[in-house]
Amino acid sequence: MFEKKYITRGVNAEILLCLQLLMWDIISSMKVEKQDYLQVFELKGINVDGTVFQRIIHSQEQPEYKNTVFVPIGEGNAVDNKVFVIDDVRFTVQCCLRKNINIGGF
């Protein structure tokens, strides 16, 4: 699982390369019996005493897993978004949740 790795344009445009690589590394270093085909990363910028951190909450459903990582990151580089990593055996894709999507005029 998680061998051929791809990213969507949205991830490329919105998520720093260092965070993209970190998410791949987090998946590779998971200590679980089995990795779910769907990995979820919730990204949020947090300011602690003037230092900006990227909070990354990584989770999967089956088997249940959750881990939080804090990474110091420069001001203006923090991201607030959700990234899904989906593995379908042939390849793996990082894609992010897009905000303000217009669906058929609704």
C-alpha cells in the first residue's frame, strides 16, 4: 500500500512541499497492524507565544488510529485544510478539501 504516490493540483497549490512530504513520512512510519486505504490529515495553524506551529491530526478509521504532531513553521506558511490520502492498490493520491465549491449553482 501507499507505493506510487501522486498529489492533486489543489494539494500542490495549497500545501507546502515540506508538509506534503511530512504526511507521506507519517504514513510510512505508522505503527499499526494494518493501514486503512483512507488516511485523513487535519491541518491547522496555531500560534503559541508568538511561534507559529502547524498542527497535524492524522487519523484512520479501520483499525482506529489517531496521532497529533506539531511542527514549527514560519508565519504565513501555516495551512488550515483537510488532506485525504487515498490508496486504491494501483496508486495513492493526496487530495485536499476545497472550500467554497459551487455545485451546479447551489
